[in-house]
Amino acid sequence: MSLRSPFRDMRTIKQLLESAERHAHTAGEPEPGAEHLLLAALDLPDGGARRAFARVGADPDALAAAVEAHHAEALASVGVAPGGPAVAAPPARGAFRSTGAAQEVFQAAGRLARERRVPLGGAHVVEAVAATEHGTAAATLARLGLDRGALADAARAEGSPAR
């Protein structure tokens, strides 16, 4: 890993967390969840997350609609009618705040990059999300008909050092 990697990682982390917050706030949620980190990974300029989706024949652009549909179903299951105007949550102030699931995914993605001695990239987030068994992110991948193991393998191939 070169001296530039920590700086590149800091830039990637900033982009990833800011994008996850935007996705959450646009959906009217106060804190980003693992699904928002996954959406943010697709926004990263490294393209690793999008390539991982492509390797398994999945459309990364379908993810946002699948997350939205899952949230709508969850609300309907507790008697909240969908269809009202979304009210964006106010931006968080101070240190990055997120759900426990998002924190676990973020830490796992960082660990994967460090173990492989490569800069953090979107594929590491995809691999970390694919390892989750419960929650909105896992349910969204299932909604898209994705095999989490195959997606993890595809992400691992994208997020590992070139040989």
C-alpha cells in the first residue's frame, strides 16, 4: 500500500459517508442504514460496486427502487399508508451518525480493504453488505433476486489486489 492510500481512503470515506447521508435524508430517514451505504458505494467513482453487481448480472440502478419498495412494505405492515409526500430529514450535525447495521458494514468494509492492503472501494462495501443476513440491505438484495454469496464473490474479485 502506498503513502497515497490513506489519503485516498480518507477521500473515499468522506464521499461514502456524505452520499449515504444524502440517500437517507432524501428518503426522510434521520440516519443512514446499511442499505444507504450500499447505495453510496454505487456512487463512488472507483466503479467497483457497480462492476460487482454487473458480474452477477444485476442492475445496480434497480437498487434504489428495491430499497424504497422494502421500506414501503415495512411501513404498510405496521399500518402506515405509503404515498404521502416524503419529508426530508434534517442533515445530521457533528460526527457521522448511522444505524448499528451501517456501522458494522462500514467497519467490515474497512477491515476487508486493510486485510488485502488495498485502498477502500465500493466493492468492499458490497462484500460487507452481502455478508449480512438480516435487515433492509439483506432483504433488498433478496428482493432483487441476488444470491448474497455470489455477490460477495463478485465483490471480492473486484476489491482484491490485481495479481
